[in-house]
Amino acid sequence: MAATTEAAKRKSVVEAIDRVLFTINELEAILGEFNGQNELLHAKLNEYIEELGKLEGVKDNMVGGGLPVELAVELLRAVDEGTNPDTFTVQVFRDSLAQNQASKGKVEAFRQLRQRTTEQLQQAFPAAVSDYQALRQQPAASGGAAEAAAAAAVPAEAGQAAGPAPAAGNPS
């Protein structure tokens, strides 16, 4: 039942748009044959304003009903500029492919950074890295305990590798 109401609301919006467009076409014809008589032009302009008001009311009824109205503003601008909608769509698709490739490159760069960082940490702190990797292998059921243990293991290992702190009066 809701689909019927939704379809009826959409149909009323389409009909209102058609009436507005028809009135615009009539105005263009009147302006093309304009001979100085203002009465027909004024009557058609008033009809145009009335149709726009009706369209606004139908739109508010549709949007107020919770139905989303999504417009591709970029597509409308391109059509207004005279661009073929199919050409615009192809260009958007190509642009999204390029952005997708760039994102894949970023993901790969972060994977390599993680791998190299892990290798360097393995060389500097082998015990901490092996504890960390063991904790990562545990199932997620253990919750935050694994992460807390991993966080505690790294500083402890780092402190051992650094050696004792130099005495205040003894420069090293």
C-alpha cells in the first residue's frame, strides 16, 4: 500500500513538472511572436507562476512524506551546459576508476609500511614482536585483554633494549 502511495506522489510530481514545462514552451512561443500586446503574455506568466506554486506544493507533499529526493546536481549542471548525459556518466565512471586505483595504491603503500615497520621492530625488539604476533593470532573472544597485554609488552621490551639510564652527573 505504501508503494502505491509513493508511486502516486511521484506521478503527481512528474505531472506538475510536465505542466510547468508545457507552460514554458507556450511562453517561448508567445515571446517569439510578441507584437506589443501584453495581455496574453501577462496571462501566461501568471499561469506559469501558478504552476510553479502547484509544483512547490506537490514537492513539499512528497518530501514531507519522508520520501528521499536525490538529484545528481553535477549531472544537471552538465546538461544545462549542453553536455550529453551519457558522456557525463562515462566521464564520472572513468574518474571513479582513477580514484579507486589511487585508493588501492594508498592501501598497498600502508601494507608495505606495516611490513617494513614490523621487520624493523623484529630486529630491534624480537621478543616484543613475537609476543605481539602471538596475541594477534589469538581469537577475538579474549577481547581487550590481548591488546592490553601487547601494549604492556612493547614498553617493557623497549626499556630493556635501551639499557640503564645514565646517571645525572655521568655524561655518556
